[in-house]
Amino acid sequence: METYTLIVLLLAATIRVATPLLLAALAGLFSERSGVIALGLEGMMLGAAFAAAAASAVTGSVWLGLGAGIATAVALALLLAFAGVTHRGNQVVAGMAVNIMVAGLGPALALAWFNLGGQTPQLEGAGQRFLALTWPWADAARAAPFPGLLYAELLSGHNLVVYFAAALVPFSAWVLYRTRFGLRLRAVGENPSAVDTAGISVTRLRYQAVMISGVLCGVAGTYLSTAASAGFVRDMTAGKGYLALAALIFGKWRPYPTLGACLLFAFTDALATRLQGVALPLVGVIPVQFILALPYVLTVLLLAGFVGTAVAPKAIGAPYAKEK
Amino acid sequence: MEPEAQASAPALELRGIDKRFGPVHANRTVSLSVAAGSIHGLIGENGAGKSTLMNIVYGFHRADAGEIWVRGRRVEIGSPQDAIAAGIGMVHQHFMLVENFTVLENVVLGAEGGRRLAGSLAAARTGLAQLARDYGLDVPLDAIVSELPVGLQQRVEILKALHRGAEILILDEPTAVLTPQEADQLFRMLGRLRAQGKTVILVTHKLREIMAATDRVTVMRQGAIVGEFETRATSPRELAEKMVGRAVLLRVEKAPARPGATLLTVRDLEVRDRLGVARVKGLSFAVRAGEIVGIAGVAGNGQSELLEALAGIRPPSRGEIVLSGRELVREGLDARARHRLGLAHVPEDRLRMGVVAGFSAQDNAILGYHDLPAYRRGPLLDRAAILAGCGKKMAAYDVRPPEPGRRITEFSGGNQQKLVLAREIDSDPRVLLVGQPTRGVDIGAIEFIHRQLVALRDAGKAVLLVSVELDEILGLADRILVMNAGEIVGEVAGADATEEKLGLMMAGVKGEGHA
Amino acid sequence: MSAPAKLPRWAELGLLPAVNLVAALLLSGVIIRLIGESPWAALKLLADGAFGSQEAVGYTLYYATNFIFTGLAVAVAYHAGLFNIGAEGQAYIGGLGTGLVCLWLGAWPFWVVLPLAILAGAVGGAAWAFIPGWLQARRGSHIVITTIMFNFIASAVMTWLLVNILIKPGQQSPESREFAANAFMPGLHTLLGKVGLAFTATPLNLAFLLALAASFLVWLLVWRTRWGYALRVAGQNPAAAVYAGILPPRVTIAAMLLSGALAGSLGLNELMGAQHRILLDFPGGAGFVGIAVALMGRNHPVGIFLAAVLFGALMQGGSQLSFDMPRVNRDMVVVIQGLVILFCGALENVARVPLAALLARLRGEKEAE
């Protein structure tokens, strides 16, 4: 009984950790499928986290916070596209630049505006935050371990963004594989010349893709500062943007496998938190750090071709120029 | 604006098309008329401006001047989209396909019709079935493109154009990647297209194809049109003359060769490309001291792979290469080890392989020879020796301007090539491999380079010359091997060779009588 | 649509970075203005804080030392056509090597400890860079991604080691015990004192001179040896490298080893020179600053030195600045770093085209006269 409850709680924690990861990974999916390296996920997310918390604190509306978060991340996405698509700059450098710049800009602006040592004010209540929604009868169902507890903890008890992220997976798959936009997106990441000769603008498509990734990072960042915690703190993405990139690679640039990778990575995170200092039978105490490093190790092994193969979109990272 | 009868108007008319890429004048006021319902050939050597012209028609490049008329109506073509709207389709030399897409997805891309894919795909499936019936263009629609043979991939490109309603179909060097049988199939298909009223423009540098497939043919040379003929009323010989422009044929002064000992022997050499296709199919030949052996052939018949295999850049899949008594393949000698045995190599594509664009002339002058003792001072490179060496080479080979510190890309093509040649000949090789020695080189430099090669021969070295320029082969080679589809299809003594003879052999026609 | 415009060499190496730097600083000024402070006053305070006294200069150069090491690391990889984002992790693991030598052998004479510490740092960093390098060369794994992953893995390994193994017994914060005094890098003020020059005591230490020596060696190696020649050929044109009998995969691995070794030398300055113990996250982002330094310094040791001093000044001046302008603190410095990377790296083509046009016009006018 005890173990069962523990597992359910662990899974519930997994879902919460996975949400921003999934949003960022899907953001990366749109960008990379169009051939633009998504190294700026971390920065876009962090920028959105700051803007959302700041706007929510000032206006008292989490929805305006969401708007500000998305607007900020999209602005950063435009910067990335301007550098990497229009001016054919190095996309890796552009991503790193945005990540580093935002890492400083968030706390600097927070300090200037709120004078709280680089944080935003504590957000309070349903107005300023996305709070967990309790589904009908969830509290009553909790009493019945199965399926009541599952219902109460896994289906119910999350905030809106979690459900949005969950719905986004089939939606992304639908867009990618069932729509004209998706077809062109997949094509431009593989062979931009084919798209160009088919009479479609490569630049326009890539801008669209990068802006979508901005929107999704905006939601992910907003989740971090208004749902997962109650305000912005320095470096609150803590590498989630890079972890999302790893999940995207691990998911072989496809929506459902990426969801799987995000859940796996989130599970290791939740597990590490649970296992902190806990001695397990047979193996003893597993160092938390090793569990936390597992996603990165797995991704390297995958990239090395030791566990399956991950074939990236062929044109990724290469600015498009017509050949003479 | 002119009330011309639409029916009799040419399908495509170009008026005064002019195009420059920087200093290169790619098209010189080209005017061309293509009759509706015909197969029109556009022939010329590499770099004659055919592809540029067609890329302008397809909206990939914009002409500096000139007009495009389609079926009696002037059109502005600024992008492929405009060209598609005007009923023009193009099959590029390098296929513009998304390799991990299905055939159907590739055909639909850019011509989807609606936002949702399911409807577009279903509609396209029906349409393609019709096209397949009309033109005999059967392709498995749900196959992944990368898994199809090249011939079928080309069909996908044709289907793409037809699906977009192309009335004029441009094919740029369509047979470069096809076997002769596949090429014949393609021509039969083009005939069916013509029968249905479509207009086809066939861009090629192969005489045989022009003769086999076209109604009319336009010849281009150095960016300009130099002749137009009814195919029935012309001959390969006449076309070849026009293409090459016999008037400027360069003859090099040289004494008869006095071949000595065999320096390079190739036995049963087979080279496969990345996809495992044999590009060189069991070649055997020898090159002796004091002779220039020319390898003639249309580009893409295995010459590049042969050169790279000999130079140690590309491992052969079978066979032997013997250089002054050593067997290079079995001993696993790489490019540098072969240098030391006296093999030098002027690569075909200078900018891709022969020089490092970001380097100065002097740093390029030691490429491949940077570990020679002459350039070494203790553990360091001897900058003074490198500078002096480059200066000496520049003086001896008349490289202008003689500034070793200048970046290599700031030299003209001819001067770059002279420096590369100087580097390779200066290493005092016993055998020199030369690929396209005068590609992108001005006339003055051509003569100089040719004289150097002859001088090297007269000094008792062996020279293997690969060139797609017939006059270059004719002018320089003492012995000519003709390559077609990875095989040597004939050998002619330099003195007995004529363009006609070589041309026919290059086209794969064997056993032609002596002229 | 054509290839990026060509600039003359002096403009490419001097003018373009300067223009981009000015653009980055101007934008930083706008942000400082937005925050409600005066950019001019901030600049003055910053310059004074970075260069206004011996102490200021000492701190500036102490920070610059870290950036020289990581900047060189990024540059060496760059010349081989590789983008090493992993200098942070390589510095971390390299520093572990240096730190362990100091912990274990700290009782030995300094001049015995020093070479061992240098070696251990280089080996640690090189080992951490070897795996991504090998994976790139032999298995085609994208080195940008693998080096990022290795930063995180290094961080996890080091946290575990510090929390569980190296932690000084009976202590809360995850730090090793202090090194024995023999393993302290002598301060530059001590060294200068020995030759009769007075200099304020600062963390600036012998490692600064080692960084300068490393710069010279890198210059010598990359531009004056056969190995460096092969490195640059493979980095700029792999096909030409194969033609010249150079094996690009081997160059990739060798370049990453050297790159990692340089990054791994950061511990000489940070641990042996300043902290005197191993502690959490001691590279402190210097690996990423190294990217900015290399980009701005055009991957040349001289440029890297200048850029490293600039960033050292930003670090030092920035922390001084925050005393007088609490709103303009280290975070602003990070913003400026990001902007410099953005302008000097990702947006360099933006300024290049108008600059080339301007220079061409100026030259045309001169010829017309």
C-alpha cells in the first residue's frame, strides 16, 4: 500500500517536472525540423519566466503574465531567426548568446524594477498564478486507492499548462504529419533546395517555425515562474532548455517519442528527489547526481550510435543560400 | 501586346537574356525560340552557360537584361513560383527531392491545394494515376524516395513538374546519372510527352542524346548561342565543331614522344562511390616515362574517381596500382606516402580540393608538402623558406601578382592554377596526375600550363591527363584512352586522333573505322 | 544573396570586432539607461573599478587569466573546424586534477608540485574533451551537443565528489580542505616583490604568466608548426586536407585534446592561485565567457588576450560598480557578455556588408581624386 502510494506520487511529480521540458522540447522540434538549431530554448524559456512573473506581479493577472512571457520568448526567437536565417550567422553562437544574455538580463531587470535581489515579488493566489485544478470528486476518490488515487493524483490536480502540454503532443503530431505546413516544415529541414524550387520561401517557413518555438518556450517559461513556483528567481531554468534539446534528440525529432523521452528524463528527476539519501535494499544509497546525469549520458550514448540511432534533419544548422 | 496567333506562337521565347556573376559573363544576350510540341536540345560544353540560362527561365536566377515570352505572352519570372505559374517545370541535374519523403509527398510539396494533407494526397494520387496511364510514368507512390533507384527518382521529378501543370519541361543533364538503357527509356518517355503536346527542353553536353531525342538543337559556347539546327539536317561532327569552336583550337608545339620505362601501372582497378555503385569498372592501363596519356570522356564517366583512387584520396574496391615497383593499394599507402614515392596530383576541382581558400598563396604553396625537410626548421615551419619557395615558384610560373602573402582567392583562376601546378611540378615527381588543368583558366594561362606539361614530359616524366576538353586532350596527349561509363572504350595514338573519332567513342560508339 | 562581403584583413581583424563591440556596448548602455542609471557614469565607474588602482588591475588580470585559458581552448578547437562548448566542463574536470595533486602532494616542494599540477590539469581537461572529440571523429556525433551534455555530466560528477568524497570532514559546505601552503601559486605581488617591485596583494598570481606562456605556445603551435598547419587545413577545407594527406578525424581528436588541456588549466589560476581548495562550480561560467573571448579575439592569441582583459575588466569593474550603482551588478556584466557574443559572433554579417560597401566607396573616392 505504502509503495503504491509512493509510486503514484512519483508519477504525479514526473508529470509536473515533464511539463516545461515537454513544451520546450516541442518548441525545439518545430525549430529543428525546419533546419534551425534550437540552442536558444534555455534563454527563451528563462526570458519568458521572468517576463511572465514580472507582468503577473505588476498587473495581478496570470494571463497577462502568459502574454508577456510569450511575447518575450517570441521576440528572442525573432532575434535568433534574424541572426541565423536572415543574416546566415552561426545558429549555435546565436543560441548561446541569447542564453547568456537572458541569464543576466532577467535578474538585472528584476533588481531594477522590484529591488528584491534579482527576484520578482512572490506571486499569490489564482489571479497571479496557474494553480492546480481539482477535478470533480477527486478528493472523495482519493480514499479509494485504485483507481481513485490515480484519478486524483495523475488526472486531476494539475494546472492548466500541464493539460495544454499534454494536448500539444497529438496536436504537434497532427500538424507535422497531417497538414500542409507540417509537410513543408519537414521538407525545409531536410532539403531547402527542394522547397525553394517548389516555389515556397525557405526564409518565411523558417521564421514561422522559430516563432512557434518562441511561443511554446513562452508557455514553458510562464509555467516555471507562475505555476511550478511563485515568482522568478535567478537561473530558474537550470539547464532545462538543454535537457529539452537532449529529449528532442532522444525522441528522434518526433512528437510521441519526444514525449516519452521527456517523461523518462522527468522521472529520473523525480526519482532522484525521492531517493535523496534513501538506502535501497541490495544497492544501498544511489548518488542523486548520477541519476540526474542519466539523461545526458543516455543522450551521448544515443548520439554515438550505441543505443539506436538518431538521424537529425539533414539541413540542420546550415543557413540556406542558393548555389550558383 | 502583339495580336499573334496563340497557336503558332513558340512555347518559349527568350529575347536578349544577359547575365553576369561578378566577372563571369554567363549569358551574352541570348535569344532562343522553342516551338510548341517539340523536343529542343540545348548543347554546349561545361560552363557554356546552358544551366544558367535555364535557371533564369525557372526563376532561380534573375537575368540582368532580357525578356521571357511564354506562348506569345511576355512573363515576368522572379521566382520558381512564377515559372510554375507560367507552366514551366524543371528537372534539375541534382534532384530537388526530399529523400526521406514518399514519392507522393514529394510530388505534393508546394502544390498541396489545401491546408490539410489527406485531401491533397488523395487528389494527387488520382492525378498521378492518370499521368502514369498517359505517359507510362509508373512509380510506386508510397515508396521512400531514397530507396528508389536514380532512374525512378528522376521520374518523380518529372511527375512533380507535370503534376504542377507544366507545359514546358526543362531537363538539365538528365542522363548524367543514368545508364544508357535508362537514358533510352527516358527518351521514349519524352517522345510520349511530345505526342501529348508538351514541349521539352533537353540540356546536355552529349551529342548522342541530341541526335537520338531532339527535333531542333541550339548550340551554346562561352555564354552565347553559336548555332541552331534541325537535328535531322545536322551531324554530330558539325555540332561538335560548333561546341568546341575549332577556330580557337589550341595546338601545342611538341616533338614526338620518346616513351621510356613504365612508371605507373593500373590493373583491374575498380572504384565504388558512397552508395556502392561502381564508377570505375576494372580499368587496366600503364603510363610510361616521357609520355602524356590523356583520358578523354564526358564528365561523370568515372574519370574523377579514377584520379582520386590513383592519388590515394579514395580507396579502390579492387585492383592494383603500381608506382615504380611499389604496389600502392595493398601496401595501404596514403596520399602523403604516394607523394614521397614521386606521385604528384593537380586535382580537378581546384577550389574544392587544390587550395585552402582562407590561406595565403605561400601557405597554399606547401599544401601536401608541409612536412618536407626543406620547409622545416627544428620543430617549426621555416617561414623564410616557405616565403622564398613561393616566391621562386611565382617567378618561374609567372604567377601574378607575385605576392606570396596575398590571399589565394584574390588571384585569378589562371594564376591560382599556375601556383598549384608549380607546387606539384616543383616536388619533382616521376608521375604527375592532372585533372582539368585549364578549367576556369584564361587563354594566356592555358598556353602556359600546356607548355609546362609538355616540358615535364620531355624531362622524362609520366603525365596522366584527365580532361573533358577535347582540344586539350588532342593537343597534349601522346596516347588517348577514352572512358565511357567507367570503362576504357578505346585507345588511340595522339597522332591518329580526331575529334570525330574521339567524340563517337566518348558517346560509347565502339568500332568506328579510321577517318 | 551572394557570399558574405569580403573585407580587407585589417578591417576583418580590427575594425569589424571594434564596430561590433561598440554596437554591443551601445545596446548595453541603452539597457542601463532603461534600468534608470546613467550609462556614462556607469562606464566611468566601471573603468575606474577595473583599472583605477593596482588592486583593481590585479583583480582584472586575475579574472582575465581564466578567460585566456578558456578563450584559447575555444580558439584551438575553432581552428580545427570544431565548436567546443564544453570548456566549462573541461575546466571543471581539469581543475579536479590540479586540485587532487595539490591535496595529495601539497607537502612536496612547490617546484615539484607545480609541473605535476599543470600536467594533471591538462590531462583532466583533455580526457574530458577526448570523448566528444573521439565521438565526433569516429562516430559523427555532433560535438556541440555532446560537449553540452559533458558539461552537465561533469557538473554531476563534481557535485557528487565534493558532497560525498572530497568534502572536509565536519563541514557543511561542499568544499575540500585547504591545500597545503606549498601548493599555493605564488601571488604576482610576491614575485614582483622579489625583484624589488611593489604591487598590492591581489589574487593575481603566477598562473597569469602561465596563461601568457600558453598563449605564445598556442600561437607557435597553430601558426608555426606542421601540426598547426595540418590543423588549419583540416578546419578550413577537409577535402583539401585529405588531398594533402592529412587525416581530418585524427586532427579532430588532437585538437580537442589540446583544447581540453587548455581549458583544464583554469584550475591553476582559480584553485591553486585564489581559492586554495576545490569547491563547487569554481569555473563560474568562464568556459562560456571563453566563447565570447575567442569570437571577439578572432581566435588569435593576441586578440584573445585583449578580449580576456576586457571581460576581466567587466567582471572586476562590474563588481565595483555594484557598490555605487546597486542596480548595475554582475548580472549586467553577463548581459554584456551575451551581447558581445551576439554581435561579434551571430550577427557579424550584419555589420560586414555595409562596412565592406563603405570601405569600397572610400577607396573608390580616393582613386578618383
